Amino acid sequence: MSAKVALQLNAAVGLTSTVAAGALMSMVMQNPAAVAEAIARHEYQEVAMAVAHQLAGWLHALLRFV
């Protein structure tokens, strides 16, 4: 693997994790009780689906302006 490919992969992983963390923090700020209850019940699929829904909402809002 060349250095250029490694740097591009690193950037993609970093950007993806930053966006996912931002979506999770947004959910925690909007509805902290629901997120805390889902994590306490070990229902991580519910949290992941909520993050995906949040990201889809952001993408929809972004594409509305294009």
C-alpha cells in the first residue's frame, strides 16, 4: 500500500468517525433520556439506527439546497 493510499484511507476513516460522533452527540443533546435508556438496555442496534436516521436527515437537508 502506498503512502498516498494510506493517507486517503486515514482521512476517510477520520471523517466518517467524526460525522458519526457528531450525530451521536446531537442525539444526546436532543434526547438524552432515550439514548441513555437504549445504551443501558444494551440495545446498540437501536442507537445505530437512530444515528443512521440522523445522518439521513442531515443528508436530506444538505441535498435540498443543491
